[in-house]
Amino acid sequence: MRDILPVLNGWYTAGVPFGLATVVSTSRSAPRDPGAAMAVGPDDEVVGSVSGGCVEGAVFELAQEVVASGEARLETFGYSDEDAFAVGLTCGGELTLLVRPVSAALDPAFGEIAESVVAARPVTVATVTDGPAPRGATLAVWPDRVAGTLGTTGLDVAVTADARGELALGATGLRHYGPHGERREDAVTVFLHSFAPPPRMLVFGAIDYAAAVARIGAFLGYRVTVCDARPVFATPKRFPEGVEVVVDWPHRYLGGTDTDERTVICVLTHDPKFDVPLLEEALRRPAAYIGAMGSRRTHDDRMKRLTESGLTEAELSRLRSPVGLDLGARTPEEVAVSVAAEIVALRWGGSGAPLTATAGAIHPSS
């Protein structure tokens, strides 16, 4: 979608309706991931791809039909063993597409969405794919505002909260609701398409706890990097697949790495020669979370050293140390859950208290 947006925005700005097909779900070995898109515009011009060539001919016709009718369609394609010549995926996978017409009248926020994506401003687009709500209706959700509607106020409120959660992780996928946003129902299916790169998790110290934190960080949707100055410990085979492993002095690596307000920094070295210069660097740069492992004694010594290094009270107040919530954790995996819980609580303003001890909405609107 990112690749074809400039063309789509040109059609949209010129007032030319077009058909947009988006992959909303896949199974088995489907060739494209959710979010892949293809569009058919003026003079039958085609941009993008949804399957690498398997079903594009059928999608071309569908896109023309939805522009003519003004009504969105949901179609699933798979491979038919009974009819080898049927339109489908020769790879044996299955994909479901939402094909909808786009124009200024039907989607007044599309131009602003395109501008946000091009400018790298995060936005999630929520689109109804199925159920008792207008199929193809869209709600654009930015961190600070929304545009559009999915049909009911309750549905808009529930989807807005979830869309901001997905946006924080750069995640894309289907969610299910009741007609008025009821979370335990599945009458309405909504596709949340986030236009934001996954946030980064930087883990320093290649110890057993780091492997567990890296694993749960990847599970939560972070792009995880583990860094340690000791090559005997910083080896890819000790960490989950997909985790980047870097051999470098932690403070030097962080000094050459971009961070932003979504970045999570976990300092697990608990050795002053590593963690003090690293935290000096970390606490002076943008980050959503900065946590450091260690005992109470280690924490007190670390704070003394950081104060002597010239960090201000405001900078020191950003440090979560000792790292994690009080879960009574013992094993590396339990500690990783403790750390992840603190990260989530800090992101959304949660108290970390048991829900049985709290009152009010479990999922407050954000």
C-alpha cells in the first residue's frame, strides 16, 4: 500500500474514482501478507499486487465492478484440487480480499491518510469487512484525532481504542466486535491497517534474561536487537529467530542508533562499566521506556554514579529500576513477563494492580 499510495492520491486528488483491493487475511502459504494492495484506476491502469499474479485478473474485474456499483465486496481465493484451472493460488494458500470503491464522496479522509503516510506520520485505517455495519466504511485513527465513522458511536469508540493499540506496535490485522463495539461479540469484522513501522526494543546484555525478554518483545510486536560487548555471549544461536544480535559496547551502539518515543530500552548488564555510560546516553534521548535490571543495592549505587555524571532529576526520573513489576518472578521467563507488563502499563497508563482491586472501565477510551 505504501508503494502505490502516491498514484492513488493522484487519482483521488483528480476526482477519479478507483477500485482498491486489500488483503485482509491469509492462511497457509499465501504469497502476500495482510495489507498488500492492488488498485484499478482510470483507463484500466493497474498498480500494486495482491498475489504475485495468481488472482490479479479476477481482482481486476472485481475492482471495476465495485466502482460501477459503489458497493464493496469481500472475496476469498484458494486453490481448487477438483478444478486445476479455477482461479486460485497455485501455492495452496488462501487469501481474503476486501475490494472497495474509493472517491472523495465515499472516503473523504483518504487524502489526509495518504499525506500522513507519505510524511511518515502514524495512522491506522479501520475498515469494515463483514457483518451488520456498512461494508467498506472507514475510520482513520491518528494518535490525537479520528476521521470518518464505521456506523455507530459505540463501534467507533471501541475500534479507536484498539486502533491506537495496533498503531503503537505498527500491527495490522482483523478484529471482531458487536454492532455497537461490544468486545465479546464477533458480528462485525474490522480490518485495522497500521501505517507505522514496528517500534524497536533494544536489549543490552546477552544473558539468559535477555533471551526471554527478546522473545516476549518479539511476541508483543517489537523489532528486537540484543547488544553486548562480549562476542562469546552475543551469538545469534542463543536468541530467538528474527532477533538482531550486535557485538559492540552498549553505549557506543546506542549512540549511533536512532530512537523515538516508541522505543523500549532494557538494560540487563547490571555491571557499572557497561550500564552507567549506557544509561547516561539512554536517559538523554527519546524513548518510551528505559528499564535497568539489578538489586536494590545495585540500583542505589547506579543512581549515585548517574547523579555524579551530571544527569538531572528529570532525566533520572525516567529510569525504571529495578526493572519490571512486582510479580514475585524468579525464572528468566517470569522476569520477562514482569518487564513486559511494566512496559504495557507505562504505555497505556495502567496501574499494574489486579483488576479485582480496581473499578471502572477495563479498557478506557484513549
